Amino acid sequence: MAIRKIVKLGEDDVLRKHARRVDKFDKRLATLLDDMADTLYEADGAGLAAPQVGILKRAVVIDVGEGLIELVNPEILSSEGEQMCIEGCLSVPGRRGRVLRPEKVLVHAQDRKGKHIELEGEGFLANAICHELDHLDGVLYVDKMIEDGRKAIAEMKRLDDNIADPTISAQIVRLQELSGKIFVQVEQNPEKLPQIRKFMNYYLPTTLKILNAYDRMGEQGVAGENISSTMHKVEGMMATIITAFEKQLDNLFGAEAMDISTDMVVLENMMAREGLSDDPLHRTAQQTEPAQAEPDDGGITLEL
């Protein structure tokens, strides 16, 4: 048994590949499962899939505090309910995100000897099973977050189509555009995922909740105190919500802006030294010849 290196996102494309079914239930498989368990416990995780240690085989180990579970060639037969999970990943260290998972799953798999088994998981165990089985298909939880984001954008489009007010409709379109750009940035640069945690956990779902309430109240055709005042408040805060979304998108370019600013300073200094800049300080320094000191001691100059 040994501790194996856990592949991190961006290090190897093995995390994006589909794992192959296990056909041989031999000593090599047993060693792999043993090593995966040791690696899991060493990393203090809840689950580990073979691709995470660089092996494209459909095998996972899970322990959510109820003992070690080994699943070879697992597949989900059925699922029930929903739960919103806060997930992390040993291959994406230091990051967490919200992912919608089934509340209960029924899984068919084989054990290390090839025996067929069925396992029912609920709550945290169902969450862990789904997370690890995603790894076998090259899917990471960050992909699930982006998928949830796209669903949110689709919901915004539905609300835009349903809400008659042209001002609110235009503002919803702007939110769609900003959300789409945010998710493109995170999809292309997964290291930016921690920067949208507040956006995913609060801004986006709360905005959808508010807009859905506005839509439902608008359909009632009643100008009562509760409905009218609530709708008026929503209309009044939409500009602020758009500003918050814009700020979130802008924040994703913070590191890039800093890098570019540094490069610009270096480039400006180089051009100034070549006389290609209007910088008066560098231009004066270049044009002014250094004065030669006249010797006052019979022509002998002491240099230290």
C-alpha cells in the first residue's frame, strides 16, 4: 500500500477523460484500491476516484464517516429528491461551491473481487457518490456549477419573456449578458472559481427569487398595498443589482489588470530611454549630457 499523488486541475488532462471499465479483478486492482484508500485518508477527504490518481479505471473509494466503500464499475440506477451541497474536491484544493445533487441514489457496482452489489446512499453519502462518479466521466464539480449557472441564465430568459414591463425586461437582459460573461471567464479560468462564491451562493439565487416573486405578483392583476409596494421595491433596486453583477465581472480581471499595469510600466520606461516617450523626466535625462568636473588639484582626480 502506498500514498499516490493526487492530480490537480490543470496538471493533467486525465481529469477530463472518460475512465474505462474494469475487466480484470486481480491483484493490481486490489493494490490500486488499497492505495486509493490510503491516499484518501492521508488527504482527509470523503471520496477519491481512480482518475484523480492518474488511473483511467472506473473505480472509486468513499468514506463519509461510516466506513470505507469500494465501488468498481459503478452506475446510478435511480435517484430521488434534491439537495443543495457545498462541495470541495481533492483535485481542486482550497475551493468550494454549491452544487445541486439528488437526495437519494441507488447504485449498482462490483466489489474488488467482481461480485455485483447494490448500494443506497442518502444525504452526504449520495452527494459523495455522485461527485466521485462524475470524475469517472471527466466531470468536475466546477462543471456542475457552470451548468447551474446556465440554468439560471435560462430562467432569466424565461422571466424576460414573461414580464411585460420594458424597463425590467431590459434590465433582466443585461443580467443575462453579465452572468454569461462571468461563467465564460470561470469556465476558461477555473482558478477564478473562488472569486464567484458570493455570486453563486447569494447574488444569483437571490436575484432569481426576487424576480420570480415580481413575476408572480405581476400576474395577479391587483394593485394592492402588498403587491404594489413589493414590485416597486424590486423595480427600485434593479439598477443596484446590475451594478453588483458588473462589479463581480470586473473583479475577475483584477489579477490580469495588475499584470498588464506592470508590463505597461516596464514598456513605458524602455520606450522613454529610447526617446520614444513624451515623459519629460526621461527625455531630459537623455538629452542632458553629464557635466565633466574640472580638476582643481593640478589635474589629479580621486575617484572612490
